[in-house]
Amino acid sequence: MGPAGGYRVGWAEVRADWAEQAALKLGGEVKPSEIRITKADNLAAAQYYVVGENFDPNGNPMKVSLRANSLYRQENGQWKIIAIHTDMLPFLVSNNMAIGWPAKAA
């Protein structure tokens, strides 16, 4: 679940979602903060905030502060993200852009 809501399963759906988000050209910069990691065997969970600034579809600057959670699995010595969840971006909710966006939402 990303900042526009909905679920994506598999790399093809995730990549298509990222491409559609990139096409919005929201600009700005966000970074993780207050990262907390819990690890056990080959699984790890991270809780953090994503903070910074984006621009809404009208070009107005918008502060970003989202809660995020990521789940990782170690495969052949490499950590792979297997799940991610974030709050929804408020301007997407207020403009009803999150409902049914992107078009291929599951």
C-alpha cells in the first residue's frame, strides 16, 4: 500500500504504480527519519517516517510527513522488500485522486 492507497502484488504491479507516480512529476524531496528496525532470523521490519516536501498537482508546495512500515526477507544473503505500507498523501485524499488511482489498482 503506497501513498495513494490500494494494493499492488508482484513486481509488475509495483513497477507500473511507481511509473504512474513518477509521471505526476510532483518534484520535491523526501527522506526517511526516525528509523526503527526489528530483525529475527531472515525477516526484518522497519518503521519510520517519510518527511520532506512535494508539490501537489497544481504546483503548490506541500509538506510531507507519512508513517511507513516495510517488511524485508533475506534471500541468498540479500535483503528484499516483501511488503510496504504508508499513510495516504492528504492532497490525494482531499482531491479524490486516491480512489481508483492508479487505474490498475487491485
